[in-house]
Amino acid sequence: MAESESGAEKSLEPTEKRITEARERGEVARSRELGSAAVTIVTSASLLLVGGGLGRTLAGLVRDSLRVDPGQLDDPAAMVNAFGHACLTALAATGPVLGASVAAAVVSPLVVGGWIFSPQALVPDFSRLDPISGFGRLFGSRGLVELGKALLKIVVVGSLALLVTRQMMGHMLSLGTLPVEVGIGRAASMLGQAFLYMSCGLLIIAAVDAPYQWWSYRERLRMTREEVREEMKESDGRPEVKAKIRQLRQRYAKQRMMQKVPSADVVVTNPTHFAVALKYEAGKAGAPRVVAKGRDLVAAEIRRIALENGVPLFEAPALARAIYGTTEIDHEIPRGLYVAVAQVLSYVFQLKSLTPHRAARLRRPAPEVGEEFAKYTADPDDEERRT
């Protein structure tokens, strides 16, 4: 019982297969705080660098837009051109800031999780509409963590905003004494500086959130021992499936082997336990090949097919067992059996060329097998009797 309970605990690190499947579902470690901090810091730094010029450009754009020639009020084309020119001017002025913000939003996911596009994540998940599950997520551990981060952001960013406001109060009050364009440029620079200071607070929160999100992601993917075993079975193949595949392969191999029996020149038998079908292609280099072999029921099937197709049967127990034990299907017989097999084939070929009367008088050979094949030539019937 204790073993089953320990096996149910998710105590093992996730495998590469589980991580890959999670990425395919769109599940990766992601820190929104890091992305927010990156975008705000880059945006505020951009405002700090180009804030003065941006303020003066926008102030000039407002001034020029308010200076309308009364003669153009009745010309729609002139108004459209003026509006298009104003849009292009504003876009050119804010382009660096917007471009830097977009770049930060695109690059920041590379730090934690990386880029990912998962079609599965686009499939609607109606289970999220369950109010009970929603309350569970809201008041669960992740919901409490998000609440803690929100409160921490309020405290950190609020404190920094208060400090920056107190520090810049004198400069803010002096803006009213400056010319309009200069004041707008100075205000933009101050805004960028204040924004940058407050963004540093978000960076502190992101530095804590990014490792936590990575740890939380790995914890969600942790596996039990049973899950690891099931995954290994799926990767290596379940034993019952592998056994079924092996049976099918053996069946198809047997069928292909049986189809070659009618083309054999002779079938050497035990006579009951073994049967080996041999074929010799005259005029081609090489020794006779085994086109089919089997024992017991398979041997009986080989003999039956041979008889139905007129393939001669030659009873030579020692030779049949030696060929069966040493030679695989579609392979040539070993050199030590050349003489014995040649005697059998010569006898079979002579039978085919003689008349029945002369064939009956033909002396049947007694092929001998060398001592090197002694371990293959033991009589199965003698072994069974000894057992």
C-alpha cells in the first residue's frame, strides 16, 4: 500500500517527450511580469532619449494643425491631405518609441519559454467556463501568487512613484515658466525619466517571478512512476502490441516461405520432425540455397505442398537436421554439406530424366554428415525418450 501511494506522487522530473507534448499544447513557462518590465523599461528609455525632440515635434504638429487657411475649408482634398500629412508626421515622430516597444515585446519571451505557436492552443476549451473550476483557480495557490504579485507591484511602483514625484516636484512647477515648445520637451524628458525609475521596480518583481514561473511550470509537468512506465511502454511499444506484430510478421514470413516450396528441387526430411526445401540454379555461381524450412507442423505443411506440386521428398534425418540448424532461409548451405547435398541433388535430377522402370533400379545414396555438425544431428525422438 505504501508503495502504491509513493508511486502516485509526482516525484519524477518530466521527460523530454512530456515537455514536447506540453509545448505542442501551447504550455510553456512564461513570465508576464518579465514581458511587462521589458516593454516598460525599453519604452521609458526610448522616451528619455528622444523625449525632447518628440515633444517639440508634436508641439509643432499641434500648432500647424490649428493654423488653418480659411480658403481651404471648402476644399475636401486639402483637408484630407493635411490630415494625412499630420498622421505621417506623428508616426515618424513616435516610430522609434513604438518600434523599440514592439521589439521588446517580441524578444522578451526568449528569456523564459521561447517563441511558440500552437494550433492546439487556439481550440476553445469550454471547461474554463465552469464557474466551480474558475473559483478553484481564483482561490488556489496560483491565484494567491498572482494576488501577491499584484499587491507587491502596487507597493513597489507606488513607492517609486512617490519618491520620483517628490524629487521632481520643483522641476514640474518650473515648467509653467518655460516657453511652450521647451516646456513640452522638458516634460517629455521628465516623464521618460520617471517612467524609467518606476519600470525598475517592475524589473525587481520580474526577477523574482521568472524563476518562480519556471519552477511552477516544471512542477506541473512532474510525473508519477506509473506515468513514466506508461510513456516508456508507448515509446518502446507495448508488449502485447509487439507480440501481435511479431506474430503477424511470422505469419507473413511463413506464407512467403510456403510460396517458394513449389519451386524447390528437393525437400530433405527427417522424416517427421524436420523438412528443408533446397533449390540449386545450374549455371549460376554459388551453392544450393534453402528456400523453406520448418519443424513439426510447419515441416508437415512443407511436405504437403511439395507432394501437391511434384517436388521430390528425400529422407535423410541427419542431413535435414544439419541444414535446418546451420542455414537460414534464402542462404546457401555451408561448405561442409556440399558433398552430401550434391549426392541428393544428383539423385533427384537423375530420377527426373529416367523412365519409371530405370528410376526404380537407381541406387539411392546415403549422404553422410561430418562430425562438425554433430550438435545439430541429434535425433529429437531419442531426446524425448531420454527426457
